[in-house]
Amino acid sequence: MSEKLSAQCHCGAVVFKVALIDGFNTIRRCDCSYCRMRGAVVVSAALSGIEVIKGQDKLSEYRFNTGVAAHYFCSVCGIYTFHQRRSNPDQYGVNVACIAGVSPFDFTSVEVTDGVNHPKDGNSSGIVGHLTYTPV
């Protein structure tokens, strides 16, 4: 597993360390209804790859649809921090914007996965596009 990176929500009430599975090579977005609305770019970590240092009691959980994926966010500032995936319950998706020194705008092209037709439902088409950012 890689080195542990420092991460936190916007207000600092939730502070955590994260070891990414394959650095930033797993970066992606999802087009499901929830991910479309929250707009986060995520990377992958094993369940053992996140250590909440401060604010475990400030993390709120949200589940929808099948109730399998557990999405965590700070109850103080509302920032999405990470979620346990439905597609792979042994992994977390981690909001890159929470990682110290990282911005979603650091990545010029991010694959968008088919969350509308979820892989666990057997009808996913995989990658449905790319989100691009071109600085001016």
C-alpha cells in the first residue's frame, strides 16, 4: 500500500489519513444521480486504507437506492469525504479535493463511469465519457 496522505473536510472537523491503492491512477467520476449532484472526483483506497484521526463523531452517513454504498460527509461543513463503494465494498472512493495539496483541477481528463446502469445490476457500459479541464 502507498504512503498515507493527509486529508480533511473543508472546516477541519474531520481529519483523516488515506493510503491510495494505485496513487491517482484510479481517478474517476460517476454519472449516477448522487454523484452528478455532488460533483466529486474520486480515487480508490482499501477499507483498511483510511484512518480517521479526528472527527469520527462529525461524520454523517447517507445511503440511497439499494442502501449498499455508504457515503460519508462532515456534519459541520457538509463536504463529502469518502464512501464505501457498492461496486466494490472492499474499497472506499475518496474525494480528491479533501487530500492536502490536491485539487480536482489538477487532472485534465477524468474518466466518467456508468453509475446510472450500475455494474452490480449487470448492465453497465463501463466508461461513458471523460470530464476535461483546460486551464486558460
